[in-house]
Amino acid sequence: MPSTQLIDNWQSVLRQITTMAQRYARNPSDIHLLAVSKFHSIDAIATLAKAGQVAFGENYVQEMLYKATALTESTIAWHFIGPLQSNKCKEVAMTATMIHSVDRLKLVTRLAQYRPTSLPPLKVLLQVNIDDETSKSGVTDYDTLVTLAQAVLNEERLQLCGLMTIPAPRTDMNAQRQSFAQLRQMRDQLAQQLDTPLPELSMGMSADLEAAIAEGATIVRIGTAIFGHRNTTHSLHGE
Ligand SMILES: *Cc1c(COP(=O)(O)O)cnc(C)c1O
């Protein structure tokens, strides 16, 4: 994709976020755009970073490392949003600003163990499998969520920030809103029970952006609407 088109798409997504925020009486500056760059090129990321995009999301550890190494001079904040194997926690702890996909205790201890003291604590979101789909990772019951949240709060090298979800794909906006509302309510309950602020709700992708903003998303994860369709046949990640 030519870089002018890429920047047009990006600006158009930013405008949509502002418009939708206003539609639901929200402050646009409370909603952050995470540009999901998996399978997209270093050049495309560099173009957007130069234009002012800071946060980029990646799903594969090797691909994130490869890109982070190639783009060291820029001010990019890498967000890891994919399923994580415990033997790859070290790489994520050393590279990412935030991880959205923590869903079990082993990841908590390993990420904390490997987070370098030279970096600020790693920001952590707990992934919730809100529609209870067998195909998806994430916590399905509230008690497990509480246990995980407490484990993160006990780690000095980690900072618990909130929850993330990938709902079952639905086209009807009211149906989309239901899943997002559930995540928000779960967050509210957890924050109250643990007496800790959990400001972030990572929810909403290209196809359900408006529903997520309507229900309180603070981080929206957008790939296709910015970069176009992913060419998943040529691998950038080698996993
Ligand atoms: C790929 C991906 C996205 C981006 O999805 P689009 O439909 O391309 O906007 C968002 N979140 C996660 C967890 C992803 O894996």
C-alpha cells in the first residue's frame, strides 16, 4: 500500500474514533488507537510512526522482536496481543510496553521474573474469553480472574491496568455491545473487589469499533482498517 493511502486510512480511523466518542458522550482523548501491525511491513510501521502513531500491536513474539530490532530508533511502544507460550515470556518482558493476553499464573510469574529493572513495570491486561468460546484463549470464570489479578498486583515488575477481550464475531451492533458491556461490568466488579483502579478496557477491532467505544473501550485494536488485508502466506515471524 502506498504510504499516502496508509496515512489516509490511519487519519480516517482517528477521525472515526473522535466522531464515535462524541456520539456516546465520551472524551476522545480517553480512547487510544493501537495499530495492529501483524503481517505488515517494517516500512508501513515506520511510515505511521513518523506520522505520530506510537502504539503498535503484534501477535507473534518472533515477529515483534524482528520489528523492534529493525525500528530501534523510533519511539514505538510495542503491545503484545497474541497467545503467549510461557517459554517466550522473556522476550515479551524485554520488548513490550504492555501485554494484553495474560490468562494464566505461569505467565504472571515469568513475565515478572524477566522484566528488566531498567524498564518501567510491564503493563498487564488480563484476557477474558467473554463469550466462552473453546477456540479462544482467555479466562472464562470470574474467580480465576480474581486470582490472576491478585497475582499481578503482587508483582513489583508488573502493573495491572485492566482487561482485554476478543468477542465472538457478530454483525449486529446490539449483540456486539452486550459482550463489551459484560467485560466492562466484570472490570468494575474486579476493581471494586480488589480496591484498585483498572482503567483500561482493550476491546474493539475494525468490525466492532463503534460498539466497543459505546461500551467504554479505552484501547481499540485496529489492523485491517489501517493496513488493509493481511497477506498471511508470507511469514514475517518464523514461528
Ligand atoms: C489481528 C488482531 C486485531 C486486529 O484485527 P482487525 O480486524 O484487522 O482490525 C485486533 N486484536 C487482536 C487480538 C488481533 O489478533
